[in-house]
Amino acid sequence: MADEELLAEAARLIKLAAGLHMKVATAESCTGGLIAGYLTEVPGSSAVLERGYVTYSNAAKHEMLGVASNLLETYGAVSSQVARAMAIGALKASHAEIALSVTGIAGPGGGSAEKPVGLVHFGAALGETVLHREERFGDIGRHRIRLMSVAIAFDMLDELLSHGSSPAEPDR
């Protein structure tokens, strides 16, 4: 997705969330605040974006979001378990109704056979509903992985805003 498309989608989502009087929090690792950055490019985003966490290290995930140390040790930071815990933690630590999380390996290094560059896990939470999505973008370059991650996070936000607490597919 191109920059203009991401900005247009951010504007649409801000308008949708504002109309529903819903606040959003983000918990970002490999995107380093890029999701919140795109959202705040939109005038009026302060009515929607409640806060954003950049939790690049395991310590930050644990200290700021309450991600259990045993999850980080057992599954690693780049896992479905941690992505879900990040979303739940951001929801609990904020005044938002929806939380988005992303954790992955943007490269160019840091990957392994089990967890290659381009592996990204996403979480989204609304009340008791917690969504997960895994993407394997491949080693397409750090910038593209991060931009595609923003697009996926926006898709998940749209799903929660459009379907309320009964999304069509609770886990992917």
C-alpha cells in the first residue's frame, strides 16, 4: 500500500471511530509507532487515538503492557501469544475501547528458519474479543514490511469498528 493510500485509510478509520465514539490505543514493536503516526496525520485524530506504546524491547512489553515474562521466554516476542497479550495489555493500560498490536521481524537481519524476516504477528482487542493475524511477507525490505504491517493493522481496526464485538473470524 502506498503512502497516500495509508493516509486515506487512516482518515476513513478516524472518521468511522469518531462516529462510534471509540478510542484506539496502539502497542507497536517492529513498526516503531508508525501506526500511531499515520493515524495522527489525520486532522481530528485526537478524538480517536487515546495513546500509543512503542514497546521494542521485551522489558518494555513487560513493563508497559504487562506481557508476562513467561510468554516472552516460552514463545518469544514474535508470536501469536505475545501479540494478543500486547493488545490486551494496551487495552487495560489505556482508556481506549480498541487496542492494536504488532510484533515482528522487519529485517534485514534477526530472522531464523523458524521465524524468518517478514514474519509479523498482529493483535486487536475490543472488550472480550481478541483477534490475531499472522503474516509472512518475506524478505521484501524493512520499509515495505513496516508499511504492509500498518495496512494489516488498519484492516483489523476496520474489522472491529465495522463488526463491533462480533467479528466474522475471531482468530486467523
